[in-house]
Amino acid sequence: MARRALITGITGQDGSYLAEHLLAQGYEVWGLVRGQANPRVSNVRELLRDVRLVRGDLLDQGSLISAVEKVHPDEVYNLGAISFVPMSWEQAELTAEVTGMGVLRMLEAIRVCSGISSSRTADRSGQIRFYQASSSEMFGQVRETPQNERTPFHPRSPYGVAKAYGHFLTQNYRESYGMFAVSGILFNHESPRRGAEFVTRKVSLGVARIRLGLAGELRLGNLEARRDWGYAGDYVRAMHLMLQADAPEDYVIGTGRTHSVRELVEAAFTAAGLNWEDYVVADQSLHRPAEVDLLCADPKKARANLGWDPGVSFEELVAMMVEADTRLLAAGPDPAQATSWP
Ligand code: NAP
Ligand code: G4F
């Protein structure tokens, strides 16, 4: 019988790539969708035809218990979150509820549906395996570079704090109940399906608009921040590998290379044959109340234990996104309405 996976955050970037990856591995894939008329659900129906949908919300404990009871998953991937860092200052309480407490509700749904009592069980056979989408934002003001699984956390946003809660809770359920519950500490990963609010996609859409004569400038915030950017399609493979391991352990996933936003911008404009300095406008209002200046992964443990390596380089990723957005906007949709789905 096919293994069953339940994915929260199926309408997001990672949910789509993970669903495709698991379907290709022969899984029966279920996606949790929320809301009465969520417009992104029709995208999933159209683009991920083989994914089955179940209603539920990370804010609603009962709905998660019902979803787990209905699907009977072998694996649960908790990707649902408020994931845009600036929004977490504007809606800090909601971020805590969805991105932080949502992890507790999902773990409780699994615990209750699996009949796990308060006593620790050593036998993990037949258990539902749980993946939590932790984030390099937890490292925040970094204590060392590169960052590995033992680097202390110092989150710099309500989002980073909520992720740290979910991370420690996942570890706690593993230690308290013997659950197969793990976190992937993923560094920034991008693709043509990335939300338009994140900097890589904002840049690739901006370059495409300028290239096609649809815009004359691109306004950006802090150009000096550095990130370890990889390709989302590579990172979902790591999520799956973590749940196939013999023992439940947390892993850092990233490329081990870091680039500034300025370098990203330069690479994207160069890919389109343009000079970035002619178009980019620095906008102080786009700076954050507290910035994460530098992120760079040390993915040695994932390479050694999981055999995971990123396939797509930074330069290939940037060129891929610029080309995809140029095609998308040239094909006709109103650029202002361009969504994160190609
Ligand atoms: P994304 O595109 O922003 O997707 C977020 C997903 O969360 C959406 O499907 C959204 O669904 C769902 N969601 C929001 N509120 C919800 C709620 N109350 N109940 C259930 N689902 C809810 O994020 P992503 O880039 O795919 O990232 C996936 C996960 O990895 C997130 O947890 C993110 O924080 C984490 N992460 C991402 C990165 C990265 O670089 N991409 C790095 C580290 C960690 P709706 O359509 O219903 O809004
Ligand atoms: O693309 P970003 O918005 O991503 P950020 O804040 O690093 O968060 C992403 O990665 C995390 C993993 O480290 C995830 F957990 C999280 O869910 C999300 O996926 O911003 C990247 C950098 C920041 O330093 C920001 O200040 O780009 C800088 N930046 C400069 N100008 C900008 C802009 N960011 C955005 N979004 N828009 C700008 O105009």
C-alpha cells in the first residue's frame, strides 16, 4: 500500500515542490487547506491534480485532529506558517499563534490520534513521523559563522521567536513521548514559485518588468544583508530524507555559500543584460526594525548522514528566476497581479 503524507502549507512554495517530490516517490499525498474561499486552493487543484485536499487550520486544534483521523498519515510535514518576516512585526500575535502554537496543535493532533500517553515510548515502529519547518531566522544575530545544529539561537523578529518555540517543542515531544519528530533548519530557498514579497522574487519580477519596458525602477531595502540562498526543489528532498532516517535528528540545510542582496541584484540584472545601478533605488522605509545581517549554513551533517547536497547553484537559481518571470510577464497577465505560481 502507498505511504500517506499529510502536508500543511500545501498552497505555498515548499508545499508544491514537496507534493511533487512525494507523488513521484509513489506516496498518496494529502494537503491541508484552510478558509472558506481561499483563492490559492484552486491553484493547487489545477497544478497538483493528484493531491487530495483536507480542510483544517493551524489555529484550530479540532480541525487538525479531524484531518489526522481522516488521512491516517505515515508522515506529516508541517510547512504552514506566517512566513514573511516583516509581517511578523505587524501581526506578532497571529504569527505566534500560527507559526508557533500551530506546531503544538499539530503535534498534539498526532499524539492524541496515535494514542500516545504521557509516558515515553521507545518503540517508534508504525508511528506517524513528523517534520517541522524550522528556519535559519532562529540564528538571527549569529554567534558563529557558518551556523550548524549546535549554534545557539538569537532570533531578531517575532517570526524567528515563533520558529524557535516550534523548534524546541518538536525536540521536546521527541524527548518526552519518544515521537519521531524532527526539525529541518532550512536556510533561504527560492524558486519561480516563491512569493512575490520575498527579495529574490521581488528582484526577478522587477528585472523582468524593466526588461519588458513595464517599469523603470526597482525599490529595495537593505542591500548589505547576506543570505545563504538555495533552490527550493533541492530542499524538499532533504525534508523527505530526514523522515526516512533510522533515528530522529535535526539537520541544517543550506548551500554553505553566502551572498549580499547587492550581489543578488547584480546577478539578476546581469542575467538580463542590464546594469543594476541604472534602476535600483534604495528605500529606507523597506529596512526592518531589527535585521539579520548574515546567514551561512554548515550543512556537513546532512551531507554525511543523509547524503544530501544542493544541486542548483546561486547563479543558476537567479538566472532561472529571471527567465521564468520574463516568460510569465511576456505571456500577458497584469504584472501587478503576477502571483508566485508560474
Ligand atoms: P509560504 O510560501 O509562505 O507558504 C506558507 C503556507 O502556510 C501557505 O500554504 C499558507 O496557506 C499556510 N498557512 C498560513 N496560515 C495558515 C494557517 N492558519 N493554517 C494552515 N496553513 C496556513 O512558505 P514557504 O516558503 O513554502 O515555506 C514553508 C515553510 O518553511 C514555512 O513554515 C516557512 O516559515 C519555513 N521556512 C521557509 C524558508 C524559505 O526560505 N522558503 C526557510 C526556512 C523555513 P494559505 O494559502 O492558506 O495562506
Ligand atoms: O527575502 P526575505 O524577505 O527573506 P528573509 O527575511 O531572510 O526570510 C526568509 O528566509 C527565512 C530563512 O532564513 C525563512 F524562515 C522565512 O520564512 C523567509 O522565507 O529577505 C531577505 C533579505 C533581508 O535581509 C531583507 O532585509 O533581503 C533584505 N531586503 C532588502 N530589500 C529585502 C528587500 N527583503 C524584502 N522582502 N524586500 C525588499 O525590498
